Amino acid sequence: MRYHKVPDETIRRLPVYLRGLCSFPNNGSHSISSQQLADILHVKSPQVRKDLSYFGDIGTPGVGYDIQKLTKHIRAILQLNNVHCAALVGYGNLGAALLKYTGFGTFCIEINTVFEKDPRKIGRVVRNIKIEEVSKISSLSKRGISIAILAIPAAESQDVTDKLVNAGVGGILNFTSSYLSVPANVKVINIDIGVSLACLPYYLPVGA
Amino acid sequence: MRYHKVPDETIRRLPVYLRGLCSFPNNGSHSISSQQLADILHVKSPQVRKDLSYFGDIGTPGVGYDIQKLTKHIRAILQLNNVHCAALVGYGNLGAALLKYTGFGTFCIEINTVFEKDPRKIGRVVRNIKIEEVSKISSLSKRGISIAILAIPAAESQDVTDKLVNAGVGGILNFTSSYLSVPANVKVINIDIGVSLACLPYYLPVGA
DNA sequence: GAAACTCTGTGAACGAGAACTCAATCACGG
DNA sequence: CCGTGATTGAGTTCTCGTTCACAGAGTTTC
């Protein structure tokens, strides 16, 4: 199931819609209108309709969207119907926090593999996961893991990325501050905490 | 120093430029061309020129941009010339990781205040910072802190945000999954780790 | 000192995404 | 069974940001 040409921005909003649907109070009604959904998520209602219309006729005019059906549909689009296992590379401060992070469950994503360079950490067991050395990344393809989370120092990021790509990883969530060069069929999503924070002072009133 | 109308996207790239300049090998030359800068950061060279041109004539035709001068200039634009203190709200997994995070130093931002709800953590000292209770947020204005990092459960986010805004905070880095409602003069930057991760499966080859 | 070369700054074209608008569709009540 | 009200889906417009192309300024070379 692959769709024509959907804006990345739309894809990015789908998980937000999903979360909105989960939190929608089940007050008897089976359906929700684009306006209601828009209000919850603080976007405009035409935006919601347009986003959803990329994937065929999901709603029914005069009524709205069937909540359960819509939820299932979005999960199907995002390929979140079956659990995805993800590998975490780097068990430093951030890595440890991510492993304990509970916000992935809603989206059926579960970190079940951890790699680390530091020999002192290798072998330790956290949350039933044994920390492995980075050279074991090559075994990911055999384990059917195609998503990786990169939380290591910038200097090693390209090196590890190459290993991940070779192991068949198709999606990388990059917390590193460096640009990752990957083949076209691999998707990288960057989260640069430093840059985001550095933008804030610009918006402060002058002299603050 | 406030400039006409600069795209948010441009502002977001400035810290990246800054980092690129820092890592540029000091090989005798004092200047760098838009092309060189573009190559390092994997953007197009007209993009670099346009971004920088919003802030007046910084470069010299035929030569390029004086590295030191440009660095200073970007820091001035972003208001990063003097150190900014930031308050961290929430000392959970993520909060603890952020406090230890070293990536903020490049941008002259330093977390020097920590608030937490859990009474067992209040009073503890980490990195010379004493963890305070959330009710002390109101004292931020007196301390001249106008940037906050929000790393708490979604349920309490709006509550704490209101407290922050009342205390004169003008910029919030929001790791919470919820939308924050703030007055127009307060800037919120959202980092939603769950959503970013949830997007990845969409891009995987079907059936992976 | 002039010509050739390099690189910036900017106006204009282009493209993507968001907001608007309205016709078509469906449920429901009389 | 038909009219009324509600809401979707899509075509259009608008806004924002990126890319392009070129004029002009500075530097180097002969």
C-alpha cells in the first residue's frame, strides 16, 4: 500500500492525529468531525480533511469520520499495525533516557536492542535487554530490525550509519548533530536539540 | 536589533551555520565562501547567501565571508553573545539527560536551574544545581532567566507553562507531546520524539 | 592600470504547502 | 419519499520559502 505523492508534512501530522483520536473522550458518539479533530490538535479543519483525503474516502459527508475506522486506517498508512522493533545505538545519557521513554508505546514501537561502544557497558542488562557491542550491528538484518535510533557522539555518526545501512536498516532517528549521508531508499529524521534550543534567544525581547 | 521579516527556517539554519564555522579547518585562510559553507552543511549556496543577506552586507564580493566576523555576526543575530541561563523543568529520564548534555555549550546556553515535582528529588544537588520545587518557578523573573526546557508528563504541561509565562519566560523548548497555549510574545519550539519515531515505519519498504 | 576572474547580494521565477470555498453526498425528520 | 442541515472532498487561491540568474563589487594578474 503506497500512495501517490503525500507531503512529508502530512505524514508528520498523522501520528498527531492518532494521539488525538486516542485521547478523544468516548462520549457515546462513534464519529468525529474534521472540525472537532482540528480543535483538539490546534490545526485548521481544511488541513485535516486534505491530509486524510490523500488516502481515499475515509469519512462520510454529513457525519464525519468513524473514530475506530479512522484510527485503524491511519495505523495502516503508517505501517503501525504490527509492532516494530527498533535498535538503540549509544547508551549514554540520552540513550538511557530514550530506552526508558514511554511515549513510543502508543505507536507500537519498541526498543529491543541496544548497542554501545564503551566496553564497560557492554554485557550489562537493562530492561531485559543485553547491551551489545557496536560490531554486532551487522546482525540486525537477521533479526528483522529495520529502525535505528542514533544517540552517539557526532564524530562516529557516519561510521555507525554506514554499518546500519549495510545491515538493512531503512529508517534512522538521528539525535546527532551531524548530517548523515545515506542512500535514497533510507529515511533519516533529524532531531537536533542544540539547534532548537539555540533558536530561542532570537525570539526573546531584546536585551532579555 | 530587530530585522525586517526573516523566515523561521532561516533562523533555524543559523545555529547550523555557526556550528559549521566552528568546525571549519583553520587552514590559514580568514574567509569562507558561500559555496564552501554550503558544502559543509549540505545545503545550496544561494540558500546560504540569501539567509545571510537578510541581515545586511556581511560578505565581500570576490572574497567571501570573513570567518571570525561572520561568527560574531550570527551570534549577535541570535543573541548568543552573552551566556543565557535556562531552567529545566522536570528531572526525569529525559531531564537528567538534558542536564548532562554537552551540546549546548557551543551556543552559550547553560542550564543552571532545575525544578521538579517529585518531593524525593527536591533538594538533591546535581552538577552544583539544587533541585527546587515547581512552585519556585515564580522566582525566575528575579533571577533573569527567560528560557525554559519542559521535560515533564503531558498532563501537567499547560499548568507549568502558565507558571513559566507568568514568571516572564519568553522561550520554551517543549519536549512534551501536548500543544502549549501561550501569549503571542512567547516562543515555543516543540520536539516530539514519539511523533518523529512514528513517522519512520511509513518510509520503510512495504512489509519490512 | 586595465582586463579577467571570483564571489556576493538581490530581484524574479518556481514550487510546495496551507487556507479558502463550494459543489456533491449522506443522515434524518416530517 | 422528499426537503433540510451537516460535513466531506477537491479545485482554486494565497502565502511562504527555495532556487535561479545576473548585475555589480572586489581582487588578482600581467
